[in-house]
Amino acid sequence: MTSPAKFKKDKEIIAEYDTQVKEIRAQLTEQMKCLDQQCELRVQLLQDLQDFFRKKAEIEMDYSRNLEKLAERFLAKTCSTKDQQFKFISFSAFTVIMSPADVQAACDFPGLLSTPESFPLRKDQNVLSPVNCWNLLLNQVKRESRDHTTLSDIYLNNIIPRFVQVSEDSGRLFKKSKEVGQQLQDDLMKVLNELYSVMKTYHMYNADSISAQSKLKEAEKQEEKQIGKSVKQEDRQTPRSPDSTANVRIEEKHVRRSSVKKIEKMKEKRQAKYTENKLKAIKARNEYLLALEATNASVFKYYIHDLSDLIDCCDLGYHASLNRALRTFLSAELNLEQSKHEGLDAIENAVENLDATSDKQRLMEMYNNVFCPPMKFEFQPHMGDMASQLCAQQPVQSELLQRCQQLQSRLSTLKIENEEVKKTMEATLQTIQDIVTVEDFDVSDCFQYSNSMESVKSTVSETFMSKPSIAKRRANQQETEQFYFTVRECYGF
Amino acid sequence: MTSPAKFKKDKEIIAEYDTQVKEIRAQLTEQMKCLDQQCELRVQLLQDLQDFFRKKAEIEMDYSRNLEKLAERFLAKTCSTKDQQFKFISFSAFTVIMSPADVQAACDFPGLLSTPESFPLRKDQNVLSPVNCWNLLLNQVKRESRDHTTLSDIYLNNIIPRFVQVSEDSGRLFKKSKEVGQQLQDDLMKVLNELYSVMKTYHMYNADSISAQSKLKEAEKQEEKQIGKSVKQEDRQTPRSPDSTANVRIEEKHVRRSSVKKIEKMKEKRQAKYTENKLKAIKARNEYLLALEATNASVFKYYIHDLSDLIDCCDLGYHASLNRALRTFLSAELNLEQSKHEGLDAIENAVENLDATSDKQRLMEMYNNVFCPPMKFEFQPHMGDMASQLCAQQPVQSELLQRCQQLQSRLSTLKIENEEVKKTMEATLQTIQDIVTVEDFDVSDCFQYSNSMESVKSTVSETFMSKPSIAKRRANQQETEQFYFTVRECYGF
């Protein structure tokens, strides 16, 4: 009937459709697996973040405790040193301006340090500048210890609970989204199944229509054949004598007429059947075409809109909540950084105020009784000796004058010598100053890592002690220092 | 001779001088003690600084190791998760765009992280934004670990050696300065001893002078007495007869004359003695007065100049060297801070780029085969059915038209409903968005310590979970979320 090369067989069409639906079903399953996997990865990530911050909180707490121990150890020591210092002075021949109350205040220092706002300025002024640096260094360690405790606390009591919440929210949303997705997939499969069924109906009705059509065509052919037979017989009978076979012909004519009628009736019946089936087939095809449009629209909606919405639902608030949790972390870190920086600023300020002259002043004031010049030696007249002035009259006058001239000549020689020595000493001192104030303290290089961790250590170690220039500089410093002292000793201090 | 109330006795003067010198001597001893004590305190401070930085280097190294362990632990885990992810996908029905080479690259991540400069941007683009944040978080921990190792190294190999040097230099300078100081003190004591000796000489010579003077005066008195006696005897002899006692008178006269001569001779001798002693006394007093001036000048020079110079010598380079050591510390801390801040900036950038839409896009591209829409369902003509369009002629026309009208009416109803639902959903979504994007991440308060350490913990703990507002917000969030899903489900997704 139809060429197999031209039209697909029903079986082929069904098989193709089955393959297409199977692929979609597999895709839908993979989509669910993908959502599951994303959920799993998200939960895992949030769990990792919690574990990470829990562990980091421990590390920060450890660090904080170690820093506190370090600070306390030296603060206790500083206090006992001050105590000793006080005792040492009080047992000596002179009384000291540092009262026991001052010492007590100094020993209260660790307590005072924990509130840097109330850092006693009065203390600062009584303390030598290197000791001030040292106190601020310990203060900084205390501050960092406290800040890292705060950091640890924020990790545990703010950031981790946020991740717990995000995890809960994500799980709940994934579950709900999956339910919704399952429903959507079920709906889509229902549409695909409907398409299958209307396609089969179309196939069936179309087959019926084709079959009715072919039956109709057969009837039409039979009719044509019957009509053709009658005409031939009449043609054949025409040359014969009309009387000899008249009765036979009438009978034959009668049979033929009833046969044609039968065929006509059958044709009518088949025509009606074909018309009916043809209409059914058209309706079925229309249903199939409509279902096809609807299915393609559903598939498009599912793939283009629903899947995207589904992922949106899974993500609902996830990025925003994660953002807030991580911003909390950033806020904590930046506050820690700021606090640390304030402390470093205070130390830098103290380092800038390292000053030998004011320390000398402070020391001499602190030990005023040790350093204050004694009373002038006064002339003690013997037995009411009334003359308290140098007697420069004869006969001692000439001798005194001679002595004065000798002294003046010696003095002018000394002055010239002194100028020379002073210049040498000043130059020597400047050399020492230059050596000890060379700006060799920038360690930025150490924080520029070139390739790997391995190279870091060697770079840092080289920076200070092992450089030949340092050894040379130190030798130079000591030599110059030695020269300086020799000059001072030679020419009187 | 002299009133004891008016003039100090020699003994008193000597005692006073002794007291004054004793006090100076004690002060000199105290000064040396004070220098010793300053040296001791300085050495102690430098020792403390060394111990402090040695201990802090340990703490920093500990911290660094803990951070590295933390990073490695999660980086290893991240790698194995990625591996799993790859396996999961490759065993599924669809092939995946992630090649084994990509997975290998992902597993090389820990190595890549140690050189953030070469942080692979290509990877970044393939990674979901929360995972990118997570990677940078681990990256930051690695960076901090490395920086704290560097810090520890700088403490040990740069800062501590500096303090060792400063300590050596201080010790040497104190020793030399003390030697010089001892010499200066010896010189000063020599001057004081000289003053004592010239004062005693003055006393002696003045006493001699006074004694000579009194002896002279005695002689003068004797002479006067002798002269007075002669005059009286002559007066007494005048009323008597001249002859009876003439011999006796001549003899007496002779005796008196020799006696007067004797007295005159003695007086002359005493006069010479006195003049000699007087000159000696004047010279001695002059020497004493000159020594007094010299002593006072020496004492002044020692107390005002030498002591100050001595302290300067002790301090030579001390403040400058300490300055450099502490600046090295500051440089290290500031570089660490900068490095940390750079890392935090990178994290902040990643947090800003937390984006659901681009992540969805990325996910769908990553799993392209799972999410790409299938081929359109095409019309499959049955047995060469030529009509592939909807047949809308009679007799199906009227039926189709009626159906179309019904659908249009249903559609317009749905459209109105849809608008309503859409508005409700958008409002609900906005409510959720408002809840999840509330800016509650600033923890500056936690770093503002009011009084003591005790109050810190409670403040921090309160900030997030225990606030009633948080619980209320969360309840609200879940309620809104539930409503959102209900609406979506009721009206088709």
C-alpha cells in the first residue's frame, strides 16, 4: 500500500517518541539529583564553615591565652622590679622621691593596663622613655589578647549560629523546592503521557479512515467492474437475433441489476463509514496537534521558567544570609585590626619620644638628693680673722701677679687645645650617632614572598645578623666609641 | 682671749668640714650605685625584651602552625569533595563539562593558594560565589599562617639580636663610664683633701700669727710696765734726801736699764716673729681662699657638667639603637597588618560578588546537559498524512470556535488572578529579602570595652542569638517563606 521508504511505520514513530520521553525523564531525574547534590554541597559547605570557625575560635582563644600569660608574666616581673628598686633606694643613705604609694600604684599597673582609657598619664611622666615603650609593648599584648578573645567569642556566638541558621533555612527550602519540583515533573510527565495517548488515537483513527477509504475505493472499483460487464454483454448481444435468446437476456439483465444495486448499497455504506472515520481522524489529528503545542509549551515553560524558579527558591535568602555572616566576620577582623593599629600607634609615639636628654633630666629629678650639688664651701675665718678676701697688697702682690700671669698663659694654651679636642670629639660623636641612627628597620622585604614557603626563612634570616655590612658597622662603632673615650680621658673629662 | 660665743673653735670648723666632705663622699658613692642600678635595670630591661620576643616568637609560631593545620585540613577536604563531585557526575547518565584535568587542577588548589599572586582566575569563574568566598577564607588563613611565621622569624633573627647588641653596648659603655666617673671622683676627692690641708695650714699659721702677736703685745706691756715702774720710783725718790741712798739708786737704775733693754730686745724679736708669722698667715689665707674657689669650681663642674656627661656616655647610642629595634618590630607588625588587610579586601570583594543569579547561570552552564531544553516534539504524520496543520473547516469549525471562546474566557480570568498572585508573591518575596538583607553584621560594639575583661563576654554573647528581636525575625521569615510556597503551589508554580 505505502512505501516503507517514504513513511515511518507506527512502531518507528512510537519508538522515537519513547526515546525522546525517556531522555526527558532521565534529565528530570538528573535535575533532581543535581538539586540534591547542590543541597548536599551547600550543607557540607555550611558545615565546613561552622567547623572552620569553631576550630579557628579555639586557635584564637589559645593565642589569646598565650598572649595574656606572656603579658602577665612580664607585668608581674616589672612590678617586683619596681618594688626592688624602691627597697634598694630606701635602704641607701638618701631618701627618695618615690613614695611607697607610688610603688603600690606601679604594682597596680597590670590592672590599670586592662583599661587603657584610664592609662595613668602621671605615671608616664615619671617613667623613663624606654620603660614607657616596654609598658606599652606589654599593654599591646594585653590588648591583642583581649581582642582575640572577643574575636573567638564572635566566631562562636555570632558567626557560627548564623551558619547554623543558613543551613537550616537551606535544608528546609531545598526540601520544599524539591516537593514543588516533583509536582512540576509529575505534571510534565502527565502532559507527555497525554500526548502519547492522543497520538495513538490519531494513529488509530487515521488507520481506520485509511482502511475505510480503501474499502470504499474497492467498492467503487467493483461497481465500475459491474457496470463495465453489463455494457460489454449488451454489445455482444447486439449482432445476434433478438428472438432466440430474448428470455435468457431478460433473466441475465435482472441478475445484473440486482448485483449493481448490491454494490451500490455497499458503496454507500462504505462511503458513510469512510466519512465518519475521516471526521474522527481529522478530530484526532486536531487533538494531537493541539496536544503537541500544549506539550511543547509545557516543556518550554518547565525548562525555561520552572527550573530557574526552582533554583531561585532553593537559593531564597541564601546568598544574602551568607553575605551577612561573612560580613560579620569581616567586621570583627577589621575591628581587631583597628584596635591593634591604635595600640601600634601608641607604641610608635612612645618610640618617637625615646629621648636621652629628657630621660637624663627625669633620672636626676628622680634621684634629686643624689645628684643635687652640695652647698658651696664657705670661707671659715680662723679665730675671728676679719679678712675674708684675697690679700693682694705688698709683700704678696708681686708673687700673686706672677702666678696670675702664669695661669693666664696656661689657660690660653688649654683653650686652644680644648677647641681642637672639642672638634674631634664632636666629629667622633657624630660618627657614632650616624652609625646608631642608620635606618635599617624596614622589614617589608620579608613579607614579599617570591615563590614558595621554603624561601621565606632564609630571606628573613639574612636580613639582619648575617650581613657582612652589619659586622663591619659594629666593628666601626666600637672602634669610634673607644677613640671617643680615649680622647675624653686624655684631655680630662 | 676670744669669746667662744663669737668665734668657731678649730675643732668645730674641722668637724663641719668633715661632715660636708662626708656627705659629698656619700653622694658620690650613691651616684655610682645609681649608675650601677641604671645599668642593672637597663640590662634587665633588655633581657626582658629578649625573653619577651623569644616567647612571643614561640606564640606566633604556634599560632602560625595551628592556622596552617586548619587551612590544610579544609583544603584537603575541599579537594576530596571536588573529586567526589566529579565522580558522582561522571557516573550519571550525562557527560559533564568538568574534565579530569579540571579536577586535577582543583586538587592542586592548596599548592596554588600558597602563591596568591598566581591565584587562578579561570578557576574563580567556574566556581560558585559561596565556594569562592570559602576558598578565599582558607587562602586568608594560609596567608596569615605564613605572615606569622615571618613575624616569628623577624623576632628571632632580627629584633632579639638587636637587643643583644644594645645590651652588649650598654654594658661596655657603663663599664667605661664608671671608670671615667671613678677617676673624676678621685680627682674631686683630691681637691677636697687639698682644701682641707690648706685650711689646716691657714689655721696653723694664723694661730702662730695670733700667738706671735699676743707674745709681742705681752712684750709691749712688759716694756710699758717697766717704763712705768722707772717713772714711779723716780717720783718716790724725789721727796727723800738725795745723798743717803744715792748708790742704791744708781745700782737700781742700772738694773732697770738693762731690764728695759732686754724687754726691748725681746719686743723686737717678737715683732720680727709676728711679722714673719703674719705674712705666713696671709699667704696661707690666700692659698686657702684660692683653694676654696678652685674647690667650689671643681665641685660645680663635677655636679653640673661631669655627671651629665657621664650619663650621656652611658646613654651613647642607647636610645637610637632601641628606637631602631622597636621600629623593626613596628615595621614587621605593620607589614603583617597590611598583608592581612589585602587578604580581607579580597574576601570582601568575594562577599560583594555573592550573587544568586550568576551562580544559577553558572550551575546551568556547568550541568548544561541536565538543564538544556529537549528538542521540540514535532508532528508525526500518520501513513503519509499530508495535513500537518489544524483543520478548522466544517464540520469541526464551529466546535473549535466554541472551544477557543471557552479557552479565551478562561485565560482572561486566569490573567486577572495571575496579576493578583504575582503582586502578592512579589510583596512576599520582598518581605523575605528585607528580612535576609538586614544589616546586622557590625560588631564594633564588641570591641568597645567599658570597664573590665569580665563584661566583654556577656556583651558579645548577647549581640546575636539571644536577642528577642532575632527570634521574632526568624519566626517572621519562616512564616513568610511558608506563605510564599503555599501561594506558588496553589496557583501552579
